[in-house]
Amino acid sequence: MHIQKKQLLGFGGLALVAGITAVAYNLPTSATSVGGNVDVVVQVYGTNFETKIEKPLDGDKYTESVVTFREMHSKAENVKYYLTHYGEDGAPNTTYELTDYEVIAPEHELVDGVTQFDLDLNSYGGWGRYKFTSVITSSEGRVAEDYTNFSFVSINIVEDKVEVQDGKIRFTTDYAATVKIIDYEIYDNDGKVVATIPGYVTKKPETGGSDIIVINVEDFGLKTGNYIVKAIAYDTTDRSGGIVGTDTVKFYYTAPDAPNVPDTPDAPNVPDTGALLSALNISKSDFLITGVLGFTIISIIALFVIRRANKRK
């Protein structure tokens, strides 16, 4: 009798667990959301001794000479800033200590804060690559630093704004106020010029700015493949002043006569169960749910049979 009760409890427990598993597996995932378009900005100072440069970001390119610098520091007694300008050969030309923006904490105190200021790069070397460094110290002699590399250029093709569609390439070019005219060239993978688009006159020659460029690639009879667009900037419309800057961006072009390969839909997540079951297109989740429900039903039937047998005895 005790054995039969244990069997009943065992089957009952297994059936209950199986049923709960099947239900829980199919519950929708809940998501936390905030109604409306809300931008939440929280300024959090570090709890450790540290400095972090927030602007410029590493790899940024600027076509305007005035750049904003922003640095956050925690538990600092002193914060100093340095700006290094590099020459065309990659070697540093000059390092400037930006003493006007140095942070000095009151005696026997440590400061948390944010320093922000603007600099005109024309006063620090003009065009080229720069490195901005922040260095903090404490009374215990600890030192920490952060740095970022960025560039001041006359022209910049914005890489994340390049689109190729309907036989055309569309992209955004940023340029400085000195740029009056831009020539564009397209190169193939072998470095050969396959198209030239000369004489694009900038729309904002007095202030510099951004223009959207559209080139009909199909007109040049290009084949399907990888290409490079090169922008060549001049400071005079007759190009007498020489080249003031260049920039390039890669793109992939599909020619109109290219074979039309239909998109292949993602295959369902089907376990390897042989040709018959695979052809039925049954997913892993279907197998799991079916198996659990089947086990639950069989367990309930077994409980019913055992209970009837006990009553007969």
C-alpha cells in the first residue's frame, strides 16, 4: 500500500512538473518600457581615481577648426591637459600644455567634476592629426591619464552615410570653408581609375558644411564588385591653389546585368531526426512542447489506471 501511494505521488509530481514546464515555456517574454520619447541623461562621477575624455571621440574627423573638448575626473587633486599636433610624416610637431584649463583642487581636498572648453585648431597647427591628453594626480603621488586621437581635415566622406541603390551611390561629404571645388574619382580593386566626376562646386564656400552627393554609377558601365570613391578638394575653383585634402570610402556595386539570386529564407531550427521528420519542418521548440505534453497525458492516464486498480483491491 505504501509503495502504491509512493507511485501515485511520484506520477503526480512528474505530471505537475511537466505541465508547469509546458505552460511556462510558452509564456510571452515581458519587456519593461517607458511611454513616449524620453531621453534620460544621468551624470555619474566615478568612485575611483580616474579621468575620462568624452569629447572628441577617438577617430573623429572635423572639418571645422573650432572643436569642443570635454573631460570628466574623479578624486583628483590636479588635472592638466595637453594637445599634440602631428606632421604629415606622423611624427609629433608640437605639444601644447593647456594651462588655461588646468584644474587645481583646494588644499587637502579632492575634486570630482567635468571640464569643457573650445579650441580653434588653427592656433595649434592647423590641418592634421591631433592627440588630446588629460593627466590627473593626487596628493599620494598617484597618476592617471586618458587620451584620444582625432583629425582636423579639409574634407571628409562620412562612412556611415553611404548608400548604393538603383545604380547610384549616395553619400555625404563634409568640407571646410577653404574648399571651393571637389573632384571625385572611382577606383576599382586594382587601383585603376574607372570613372571621373570633376568640378563639383561646394554649396557653402564661405562657411563650409555638408553636401549630399549622388553619382550615377550605372552610367560608367561598371561591373559588379568592390570600388573606392576618392574626393579631391581644392581651395580655388580653377585648381590653381593645389590640393588641400583628399578622402576615400569603399562601396560595393551590383551591376544591372548581374544574376538575380533570390534571397534564401533562414532555415528553421530543425533537429536532425531523419528525412521524414525533417520534411515536416518541426522545430526544436515543437519537439519539446509535444514531448512534455505527451508525458503529462500519459502520466495522468497512469494515475487513473493505478487509482482504479487500487479501488478494485
